[in-house]
Amino acid sequence: MPPICRPLLKSAALVLFTLILAAVPLTTSAWAQSPLTTTTSETAGTTDEVIKPLLDVLKDDAAREKLIQSLQQSSTGEPANSDANDSAAETTVANQLAGITKNAIDEALTIGQRFINDISGLTTLFDGRSNLDWGQIAGMLTPLLATVAVSFLLYFFAKRLLRAGLARISARFRNRGIFAALALVVMYFLSEILSLAIAYFAASALAATLFGTLGVSIYQTLYLNAFLVLGVTAIIIRVVTGIVDGEYAVLRLTPSVRKMLRQRGIALSGILIYGIAFVVPVANSLISYTVGRSLRVVVYSIAAIYAVRAIRAISNLQQTLAKLPDEEPTEEGDAAVEEALPEPVQSAFMQIWPLIAYGYVAVSYVIALSRPALFVDFVGGATLKTALALIVGGLVLRACGYLSTLSVHTPAFLPLDSQALSTRLTSFIPVLLRVVWLLVSIAILAVVLDAWAILDVGGWIDGERGSAMIAGLMSSLIVVIVCVILWAASSSWIDYRMESGHGSALLSARYRTLYSLLKNALTVALVVFGGMIALSELGIDIGPLLAGAGVLGLAIGFGAQKLVQDIISGVFIQLENAMNVGDVVGAGGITGVVERLTLRSVSLRDLSGVYHIIPFSSVDSVSNYMRIFSYHVEEVGIAYKENVTDGKDAMQEAFDRLMETEHKPDILAPLEMHGVTGLGDSAVLIRARIKTAPGKQFGLGRAYTELVKQVMDERGIEIPFPHTTFFLGRDKDGKTDEFPIKMDALPPQAEENGTDK
């Protein structure tokens, strides 16, 4: 036996063993209660046994009167025996479980017995009870085989010709955007429909003209209908798994998984459609309905085994490919959807979907065996609705993923920062995709539960409560989206206004500070009011929330007095325009550049690059170095032997040179000479002051100090520095101690050359 056949035979044996085990009677009483075990004679005997005691009761006057009283009491609702009714009314959990278990066992026995009865009909083919008409079969077989061959050949050649023509066109449409991809999918879809139509109508015309004078036979019609249904089903499967040479699929799966899903799906559809729509009706017509029922069970069993094997193969292939690199690069829109879905959710779905598929196959197989009339209507309709829900949900997710890749371009006349707006909106795309994914999952689950009659979701939606809840959910979602768009647009407008500037540097800093505070206030307002409106749209009464928020605010006010003090101090500091973003200030004992201002704190970065956050409650005073103008104060010390006038002239000359540099626009007034400000231990202090533009005093002062040093050196003016004097001391006789270092005088020539003697 080939190795590949062993798993198939094991699966078939397992299914057959389960059904036979379910069909074996557990007890004699249980078997006797099965409705499928009674024969006609047994039914007649049972009827006589019921009628005979009834006739005896009617003949007896006393018994008849008692029966009438019992019937009257039953019609008026009066209990004939209160004790019996009380005991019957006491239903426990154990009794309920026993009833459920009994019903399940009875149902299993019924299905098993029906399976045995249906499959045993095949024995009529060999015991002579089928009355086969071999002449009729031979007369039907020749035109039928010709119709099959013609339909398949025409479909194959028509499809090859149309795809050959599309291959030249598809090269121009590939990688041209989503609309070109949709056009390409539509062209391939129409080519498949045209190929199927050509094959179907040509085969029908050929069957009507070449075989017989009565037109197309019933068997040819059955085959052609099955051929048409399978063709449409195959086209739908190809569209879902990639109709353009395996590309542009609705399901975002790897190419190998899509290929296997396409092949197994079409094969399974062929087994069911040709088996139920062609083989079984032909057997009913040519042989007997008993054989037809047997063949129907065989078809369902083969389809169930094949479906289980296909699910297992696809699951194993996915697990194998998950450990390998991607076969093709992930498109940008699909990557956005994958990033939006949490990794645990994706892993859990990969593990759960085979179990769901196995359950679907099991339920469908049980319904096909127990209630064949419901299989096509109920199972087929539920399967179609489930497939449509999955396809539409996948399309919605992929469409959202592609929309997330589009950039937002605002018109040039709008005062908005387009780049900032696009960045802000893009930052919300993952959150929006998660919400869409959740809503799509809930919608798919609702459609599946309604399709399989587990919950009446349609009735709940049509009801007042369901429609109100869905309307409220959609309204709240719209409110949240509008708030996000308003926040992004207002923030982009504020950024645009902050970057454009307004007049002087002081006003620009002031506007930047106010705009920053406005942005924070708008964010808080949109979050609070948008959240309240969204909750009210969901049907939640926000009155208690507002009252609770008031009480909570009062409690927080008492418990967070420091925070309230910070905010109040910050409000007054901003009203007095004490500092702005970009100013150099001293606050809380720290001097640095203001990088961020809120209503509660100021953030400074000092000269060493350390970032300080200072709450306004700890700020007793603010020293701003950048208001209207600034001063650079230069204090220079010269030696006592130098002339003070020469020192002042040197400082003036340094200022004149400074006026010739790039710092000239920042100097607002001539040099202010203050003169001698003090007599130090080793220097005479001379001070001057330069009036500068706000914030320019630091760089300009460094340049001026450098020029003062340069001019002092050129003029030979000594800038004193600390000196050290060695005193060797004298003894009692007045003799000075000798220095422990011997100094040798150098000849004049050696001194000029700078060398030793």
C-alpha cells in the first residue's frame, strides 16, 4: 500500500468506527425506543395494543366516567394528583443533565442506525433487487460522456486563449496602483465567466443537436447544471485566492498556502457538487432511491474525510512556513494591518482556526446524515453567509490598510502644516485599524451566529434595543474620529502659526508660549468633552459622571493643594509675561534656556545641558535675561604702574574694532565708560558697559573681552596677575640665608642665542 494512502484509510476507518459504535444499542430498552428500529408489523402491533385498552375503557361506564373527569380536569388546569404534579415540577440539574444526555444518546443512535440503513442500500446492487436496465445505461452513457468531454475541452481551450490575450495586457497593469489591480482582477474574472459560458452553452447546443430527436436528456442536463455550478464556485475560489496567476488575492496568505487552498477547495466542491447534483439523481433515476441514498452517504463521507485531510495539510503548511522567511515582500497596506493586529491574536488564530474548521465539518456531516433536507438549505446557506462575511471582512481590513498608506495633502491656501497634519493622522492609524479589526471581528461573529441559528442576531438588530445600541456605537465612533481630526488640524494650525513668526523676536516667543498652552488646553477640552459626548451617544447617563467629577475635583483640590498652587502661579506668570519659550531665565536658583512651558511647571536646560523641571510653586522670582535689551558689563584690571587714561583708550579701541565685526547689528548704543570702579590688591579696576539686543550679550561679550586682551597686549598695558615673593630671612647677626640654587650669569652672546655657557 502506498504510504500516502495510509492516513486516508485511517481517517475513513475512524469515521466508520465512530458511526458503527453510535449505532450499536447500549441497552435493549434504549434500542427499543429508537424510532428507526420499528418495522411496519411492529407499528401495527403497537397500534392494536393501544386501541384495545381504550375500547375496554369506553365499554365500561365507570371507567368511561372516570376518563371524562380526568379529561375535564386536564382542560381546566386542575391537577388530578397534586403530589404527582409537585414531584414532577421539581426539576434538578441532575435531571436536566440526564435528559440532555438521553437526548444526545438517542440522537447518536438514530444517526448511526440511519447511516447503517442508508449504506446497506448498496447491497441491492449485488443481490438482484436493483433491477438494473443495462440497455438504458448504455444508451445514456455515450451522449453523456461526449457532453462531458466537449464541455471540458471547450472550457480548457477557451480559458487558455483568453488568458493568453490577457497576459499581454496584464504586464501594463501590474504595479500601477490599486485601481489598476482592480481593473486587472475584473478582466480576469470576466474571462473566466466567458470561458465557462462558452463551454456550457456550446456543450448544451451540441447535446441538443447531435444526440437524439428529443433534445437534451435529463442526465445531460444534470451534468451541465453541475458543471455550471462547479464552474461558478471555482471562479469564486480563484478570486478569493488570487485569480491573476495566484496574485491579487482577497485573503492575505502566502502563495503556497493560497495555491493549496485553491486546489483543495475546488476538489472538495467537485466531490460535493458532482456527487449530490449529478451522481445521486442519476442513481435515483436509473437504479433506485435506496441506492441513491447510499451513494449520498458515500459522497458525504468522502467529502468529510477529504475536508479533514485538507484542513490538516493547510495547517501543517502554515506552521512550516511560519518558521521560514516570507516568500514575497509584504505590501505596505498589509503590513499596516499586521502591525495593527497584536501578535498573540495572530498566533491564537493560527492555532484555533483548524479546530473551528474541524467542528464545521463534523456539524455539517452530522446534519447531512440526520437531516439531509436541511443540508443544502441550512448548511449551504449558512456556509455561503459565513464565506461572504469572511471575504467582506478581509476586504474591509485590506482597504483600511491601503488607506492608511495614503498621505494627507492640504490645499496651499489653508494655514496648516501639511507634514505635521499627515504625521499626526498617521500616528492614529494603528489605533483605528485595531478598532476596525475589532468591529469587523464582532460583525463576522454576529453573521456566523445568526447564519447557523445559534443566536437571533438579525432579530436583535431589528429590535429597538439592538438598533439603538448599534446607532449609538456608530455615533460615538464618529464623534471620536471627528475629535481626532479636530485635534490634528488645530495642532497643525498652531504649529504653522508658531513657525511663521509674528514681528519681533519677543512677540514670536510670546506667541509660541501662548500657542503651546493653547494646544494643551485644546487637547484636554477635546478629550473631556469628546469623551462625554461619546458616552452619551452610547446611552450612558453622564449626569452622575459630572456630579462625581465635581466631588472628585473638590477632593483633589483639598488633597493636591501643591498642584493647585502650581497652576495658579503658572497662570499669573503667563499673564505677566515673565518668561517665554527660548528665553534665558533664572528661576528656582537655576539659570538656563526655557524649553517648555505648561500651566504647572517650566523646563530649563542649563549651560551643562542638564534638563530641569521646576514647578511654579517653588519659583519665588524670575530673572529674565532677554527683555527688550541686555547689557554686557566688562570690568578690566590694569597694573598700578599703568595710566588709567591709556586703559580707557584701549577699551574704547576694542569697542571700535567690535563695531567692525558681525556683532555690529546687535549693538544698540555707544560704549558706556564708567571709569575706575575700585582699587584692588594688585590692579586698578576699570568698568564699561555695552547695550545689546536681547540674548546677544553672551556671545558679544566673549568677543569684546578677546579684543580688549588683544589691544592691551599691543599697547603694552600690563594686566596684573598674582606674584609670589621668596623671603629667605636673616639670622641674629643680620646675615641672609643662602638660596639653595646656584645661579650662573650667562655671557651676552649666549643670552642672545638662548643657549647655556
